[in-house]
Amino acid sequence: MIDESVDCSRAGCRAAAVWAIRWRNPRIHAEDRRKTWVACDEHVGYLREFLRARDFPVEVAALAGDPA
């Protein structure tokens, strides 16, 4: 069996990510450009607030699960 889990984007965290955090820097990214970080339950709030503190538009959604 292949492990397809993705690690959280928080520095030093190796937990499986369950959230997708889509964001953009409006000073340098076009309106349609988004970057994505992923987060575990513990760090989703931290990463979301880190981006919001910089006035970046942020969207948080659950990562897509196993389609099977």
C-alpha cells in the first residue's frame, strides 16, 4: 500500500495535512492566482491567522479525501 498523505506546511510539523489553505498576496499576484498551503488540525488556525495578519485573502477547505 502506498502512503499518499501530505505533511503539514507548518515548519517542523510532520503530521498529516487535512486542510487546504488557499491564499494570494494581492501586491504581487494577479486576481486569479492562488497559492496553497496544507495544514493539520493543530496548525490550520496558526497558518490562517499568519496570512490574514498580512491582509492576504485566505480560503480554508478540507483536503479532498480518497475518492475510493
